[in-house]
Amino acid sequence: MELQKSIDTVKIVTVEKVIDETPTVRTLVFSDEFLANVMPGQFAMVWIPGINELPMSIMVTQDKTKAAFTVRKHGLASTALYSVKPGDSIGVRGPYGNSFTIKEGKLLIVGGGTGLVPLMRLATFLKKTDEVTVIIGAKTKEEVFFEGLANDILKQNKHKVVVVTEDGTYGESGLVTDAMQRLLKENTFDAVYTCGPEKMMHKVVQLATEKKIHVEASIERMMKCGMGLCGSCCFGDVLACRDGTVFTGQYLLTNKEFGYTRRSKSGILENY
Ligand SMILES: Cc1cc2nc3c(=O)[nH]c(=O)nc-3n(C[C@H](O)[C@H](O)[C@H](O)COP(=O)(O)OP(=O)(O)OC[C@H]3O[C@@H](n4cnc5c(N)ncnc54)[C@H](O)[C@@H]3O)c2cc1C
Ligand code: FES
């Protein structure tokens, strides 16, 4: 009953803490027991009063009563959300969407930018016996975030965090998929999980599939209702908000939109 209310109704919450992750990314922490305990991959719709409503992955915190969003300032709505101060109110509804399947064994997590948000929550769901490698991608050193958090969440696991920057100012130089290709030559994995820019995820899915490794990706599409009513998140023959956002590589490689096209705010199919 209470969960249904959380899904149907916009709740007004007060932002309690704002954490600067990078010069363009902030984490906003607020109290909400439902959103604090969602499955990895689930998202909420976030209303920035007077501006717009945006889909946001729900970030993990160390407190089971606190939820968070980690937002990169980009256009009007995300910049308004990024600019929220402690004490300000935002509206939230959710959780929506499915979640990553929890596999066991040797696991590879590949994240780019704010795509790391659902992957950090996923890491908290893994067994301590799993051997986990996390690849974190960013354009440049100052845009790297969650390296310390990933190490902290996985501290009881045998694990490795590999940071890759496009300009080579920190960690390995290149793209996350370069690091993934190298790791696939040296290791075997039981499952790969990815979230980030779609071109990146497309390559990750291809690389894992070539090696016959189970792979799942969380995709983004334009979302308005978040619950399968409006059709704005149409993704080939499925709705990203209702049928995803997490899909298997096996399905994604049959969806001709994946990695190539998406719908604009007015529903027009455009190239990536
Ligand atoms: C399931 C999901 C989870 C997300 N999680 C995060 C997150 O954790 N952190 C984060 O910073 N961003 C996240 N995003 C992206 C975020 O919702 C916005 O797309 C992004 O912040 C840009 O919004 P804007 O209005 O500022 O930009 P604008 O300049 O208005 O739009 C730029 C582009 O952003 C995308 N966009 C804008 N509005 C929406 C919308 N309602 N739904 C989907 N895409 C939209 C479109 O591709 C658009 O072309 C997520 C998106 C989805 C679908
Ligand atoms: S956002 Fe409305 S159907 Fe998915």
C-alpha cells in the first residue's frame, strides 16, 4: 500500500546534504526509506519545482533511511537540480523499472560518468565471495568520481578498480572499452554489467557477447511518465521505463535502435 503510494504520488522531500563529486557532478541526499532500499537499476522521477521532471537513477548511501541522486549539470532541468541547496525541496516518485540480475563468480562492471550510479548500488548487492573488477571511465582526471566509493563497497571482496581517462590525465589512457578488451584477453568473467553513454554500452555488449559472457546494460530514453503510460521512452518494440531499463545483451543486439537511434523530446527518431 505504502509502496504503491510512493509510485503513484509525488512526494516532496527536503535535500539534507549536497556533496560535490566533480566540478560538474553533485550528489543530493534526502530521507526516503522506499527509495533508499530499491533494487539496483531502478530509477525515480524527480520534479524540480517550476522547471521540469527528470528520470534519475537512485544512488546508494551508507544510511538505510537516506536516498540520493547524483546529477551532472547539463541542460536546464539537470542544472537546476544540480543547483539545489540543503533545505530546498524537490518532488520524487518511484521506484520504477526493473533491475540487474545478481550473478555470482567473476564479475565485470563497466561504467561511464553518471552511469556509475546504478552500478554502485549493484556492487552493494554482490556476494562477498564474488571477485569483482570495476572499470570507471571519465573524460579527464577532475571528472573521475566514485573510485573511493567502489573500493569501499567492495572492500571485503577480492576486487580491482580500474580508472580510465580519455585524455590520460589519470589512470589508464583511452576508453573504458580499451581497458575491457585488455581485461578480456587476460581473464574470464561470469557476467558483465554496464551503464553509461549508449555507444560505450553497445561496444561493451558486443565485446562480452563475442566471448559468450552474460551481459546486461541499463539504457536511457526520454521519459515523461516513467510507468509505461505515455510511450515517450519507446525503444524499438519495448518501453524502456516499463520493460527495462535493464536489458540483456542477447535482447539488445536484436533491437535495431540500440547504439544507433533514440527519440527526441518530440518523439522524432534521431541518430546518436
Ligand atoms: C532511467 C534514467 C536514469 C538517469 N539517471 C541519471 C543520473 O543518475 N544522473 C544524471 O545526471 N542523469 C541521469 N539521467 C539523465 C537525465 O534524466 C537527463 O536526461 C539529463 O540530466 C539531461 O537533462 P536536461 O533536461 O538537463 O537536459 P536537456 O538539455 O533538456 O536535454 C538534453 C538531453 O537530455 C535527455 N533528456 C532530457 N530530458 C529527459 C527526460 N525527461 N528523460 C530522459 N532523457 C531526457 C535527452 O537526451 C536530451 O536530448 C537518467 C536518465 C534516465 C532515462
Ligand atoms: S516514460 Fe512514459 S511510457 Fe515510458
